[in-house]
Amino acid sequence: MVRDFLHDEAMEGHERVMARYLKPDLLIIDDFGMKQLPKRSGEFLFEIVMRRYETRSTMMTTNRPIEDWGKILGDVATARDIARTCGLEIWKIRRRPWLFSLRQ
């Protein structure tokens, strides 16, 4: 997704990139926040979330707290809007080491 945002910004292929992320029944954004996103990525991500809302399923995973999303996106207001849009659907899952270990 980050690569697509960078390419979109350079080549102005906004609608093509949007279509790619609006089409799937389930969009999984894994490890959100692992990398700093390029300029305007927050706007693109917000548009994707809003256009998919109530019509398609979107799942985001992250190890970063919601408070850090503004830094990741480079836009605190957009990060707040994304969190509010998903607000009723955000679940915080606690990691328990014993759930992820193999027992012999």
C-alpha cells in the first residue's frame, strides 16, 4: 500500500490506486505504522476507509497505539478521523505470550 501511495503521488494515478483497494470484499492492512507513510497517505487511507465503510470489510492490525497514528500519517486530524470512523469497531487485543508459544 505504501508503494502504491508513493507511485500514485508521483504518477497521479489516484483512481487506479483507489480502485485496487476499494474492490476486495475484505481489505487487510497488516502492521500499520511499521513505516512512516509518504505525504498525503493519510488522506488516501481516510478515503479508502470512508468509501469502504458499511459496504466492505476492512481490518487493520498494528502494534502502535492510536495516539501515534498522527505521527505515522503526518496528519493528526486525518488520523483522528480514521480512528473515529472505525471507532465502534476497534478492538484492543492483549497479547499473552502463552497463546503464541508451542507446548511440548
